[in-house]
Amino acid sequence: MSDTANILLVDDEPGMLRYIKTLLEVDDYKVETASTGEEALERVQKGLHPDLVLLDLLMPGIDGLETLEQLRQAYPGVKVVMLSCVSDTRKVVQAIRLGAHDYLTKPFQKAELDAVIDQCLGTNQQNYAGEVEELCDDVFFVAASPAMRKIRSQAALVANVDIPVLLLGESGTGKEVLARLIHKLSPRAHRTFLKVNCAAVPADLLESELFGYEAGAFTGATHPKPGKFELCNKGTILLDEIGEMPPLLQAKLLHVLQDQQFSRLGSRSVIKVDVRILAATNINIPEALATKRLREDLYYRLNAFMLQLPPLRERKEEVPILLKHFMSRMSERYARAPLPLSPTMMQACQDYSWPGNLREVSNFIKRYLILADEKLAIAELNPKNDGNGAGFDTAPRHPEAGMSGGGGGGGLKSLARNAKDEAEAEAITQALEQTNWNRKQAAAMLKISYKALLYKIRQYGIAQTKSHHKLSAGA
């Protein structure tokens, strides 16, 4: 965007209006002003098409939220930054839901205003498509698609509002990465971030893992141990796979959300904590609520704000960026020279639906780097067996499909891996049938983690027999 961008400034305080207008004109922006929401809407209706609107939240008459809503209806593409002298959590959340691009609390420094304007109007909108945002070791965020840029913007806004956030999306879409991004952008960034996988910890141990225990609380508890909530005081905790938490424990978590306090196992004393809770799941929420798998009161507490991550098949603009980034990262990790990503391979990857999402891309590059066989890698994608990519029923590769693919390039390595895959898929299918498709029991029978079993089911495209319902994306 050029330095002659048109900004509409809306504020009912004449002094603030003059101050912000001066700050903007110093940088050669063309500034139009309005002192009420009605006036701003009238200017837009008469043909003013600003590149950015700076909109005061609290105004007489039509307030900032109503003005925002009407502006977005009349001019859907406009970017709006809300201004307010009070940090009202409820109103900030409303503004985000109505489509506000950012939020500034008055009084603000010129540097803060400049940063927000650069975010909204700068050329970084184009450059961002190639940018990989590093968060910590081996964790990065890419927002090359419109949907992910919107999520990135909403995450930045909600990060500064100390409320629970519910992160939804298929397995492998990057919910943990999004949680780390929210933490990094929040005032708690310098504090602890902890993740607890509710599906990976046995139900009878999850309570002590979260809330700790006193000596003598149960057999083997010889010393007191703090739980994750204590260790994460003043920080952020991610409760991954929240839908797998036992209902009784959900009730205790609800108490923590309401009162920010709990008791260790075996203790009567109350511990107060200040922890921001983020929760992630890939379950079907309406179904989980209907079957009481997820408590309705807990859901509404966690869902102060929700971010839904789209699957990779709906943001294929990011596939080339992810392939290149994973290749660079994996080649460094395994001390191997990066392999070329030819146009043929790129096209095959663009045509594939990636049912395992980002996690599958990572594993695909890892295997390609180790085997160093492009034909084998492309054959693994096997678009003909990919279906329409509508859910996890589609398989990255079927064991019976054959891995030698393009002209017999796989050889003995491929034959050996096919045999292993077929045996593994058969063992998993038998365990699932023996347990009436109870995946937790099947995982215990196979002596693997629940999450590993889910991955294997998706990897091999294992579907239930006609006597059972087919696996769904929320499984």
C-alpha cells in the first residue's frame, strides 16, 4: 500500500481526533474524520472507500460495535481497528467476532499505531505468503492463505484478552502451534507454556497430572508433587484432546475456570492460581454434547472465543511453503543435503488432499529425505486412491496399493515396507474388531498410545465394516 492510503478516523473526542489525525498526517496518510458513527456510515454510503478505519469503541448514538457491524455489511473488505480508553473483554471479543482487524487501547504510543497500520496496510500482506513465523524450536506458523491470515489476525487480538480459547480442527492442522502463537503474542509470553494431552494420560492419572497430590494420597505417593496448573501459574496451559477428559474431571476443571482455585489430591487446602486455559479438540462438538462426552457447562466456559483451523486441503497455497520449510528443517536435523522438489512432485503434492494435514506433510518429507526416491514419494501420494479428500476416510497410502509405483523404483525396500504395512494394518483391524471398534481398548491391546492408533487408522485408511459406522473426521 502506498503512503497515500486513505484512512477514516472516527472519534467523538475533538482533542483525540486532532491528535491521531496529526500522527497520521506526519506519515503522509490522507485522513478523513468523523465524530460519530452515523457520520462515518453516511460518508461511506456517499462513496468514501477508506483503506482503513480507526473506530472509537465508546461513542454516543451508534456506538463503535454497531458502527463496525454496519460498516462491514456495507463495505465487507474494509479493515477496521477499534480504539478504546478501557479494556472491556466482552466488547473486545464482540469486536473480533464482528470482524475487527485489531484493537488499540488509548492512550497509545505512535510506535503502536504505526505497527497496527503496517499490519493492515503494509506490503507485508503480500510478503507474508512466503514468511514462516518461528515460535520456538521446531514450531512455526504459516499464514499464506486468506483463511489462515484471518486466524493469525484473530489470534493476535484474542491473545491480549485474558479469556479461554477453544481451538478446533482436524488432527494435524496445527492446533498446538496456534496455541503457542497465542501464548507468544500475549502478555504471558515470558511465562510458562505447558501442554497436557488428555488422551495420552490414563484417566486415573490425569487428575494428579493436572492438580498434583500430597504424600499418602494413594499407594506410591511418597512425596508431594505439584500438578501442571501449579507449575504453570501466571502462564498458559493447553489442554489438548479435551474431549477425552473423563466427565468427573471435567467438573473439577470447570471449578478451576470459575474460581481459579483447586486442591491437590489428598489435600483439603485450596491453591489459587492464575492460569490462562486454551483447549483443543478434533471431536464433533454437537455429538459430544448430546452424548454427555463433553459437559455443556464446561464447553461454554471454554468457548469464550473459538478458532477453527481449516484442513490443509482448503489452504493449498501453503503446501509449497510447508514442503520447502520441512525439507530445510529435516535436512538440517538428519545432516543430509536437501533434495530437490521438482515441478512434477510439487504438482502431485498440490493435487493431493493431505488427510493427515501438516503432520502428514512433515512425515512425507522425512520419508522422501531418507529414501531419496522421487518416484517412490510421488507414488506414495497415489492421487487415484485419494478420493475427494472429504475427511480422514481417505488414506495417504494403502498397504495394498504397492509402493514400487513409478516404474519399479522401490525395489526390495518397497516390498519389505509393504509387507510390514499390510501386517500392521491387519493387526490393527483385528484389534478394532475384537474390541467392537473401541479405539482406547484396541490401543491398550496393541500396546501403543491412543494417539498413535488414531494416526495408524488414518495412515492406512482403515474403515469399519458394513456392520459399523464409517470412521469420521472427528474420530
